[in-house]
Amino acid sequence: MVTIPDPRAARGFYSKELCGGTHVQRVGDIGVLKIVSEESVAAGVRRIEAVTGIGALEHFQKQADILRQLAIQLNVGEDAILPRSRSSPRLPNSLKRSWRPKGVKGR
């Protein structure tokens, strides 16, 4: 069950049940959770995919590795990647393709 704040609701929140997946004895068994995708599957229905536990930690490590590699390619610190990308209209095409959201065709 997920509780979502909503000042318009009579109780100030509403709850939705999450279903369709592995069941656990208690929430603490899940450990770290990272949502990796979200999409609409029907009117009013969303599909959320996540990794948990060691899988989530491995996902975070992979993302950190990608960030480090990108910083090396741009020759900046990790904190400077976004400012550098905004100020550089002539990024290599390979980087532009890798930053394009899924399902978006190139320009």
C-alpha cells in the first residue's frame, strides 16, 4: 500500500495498492529500492518496474560508472557535467545519442 499526499482528499491523502510481484514478510526485507521504469498500461493504470536489494545497489554502481566515464570524456568533474553540456552545443554525436530519452528519434 502506498500513501500519497493530496490536500483535495477528505483525509489529506489517498492510498493505492501495489501488486504483481514478489511478496515479502515485511517491507524491511526489500532493502534498497530503485525505480528503473514507469509507463502507462491502461487508463488510470501505471506499470512501475524497480530493482531491489543487491540488484538496486548494482544499478546505482553502474550509473556511477557511467557518470565517471562521461566526466572523463568531457574532461570535467562529475558535478560539472550538466553545466558543461548546456554550454557546449557541439557535443560529440555519440554523447548526444546516449543522452536521448528512449523512444525519441534524433534530430
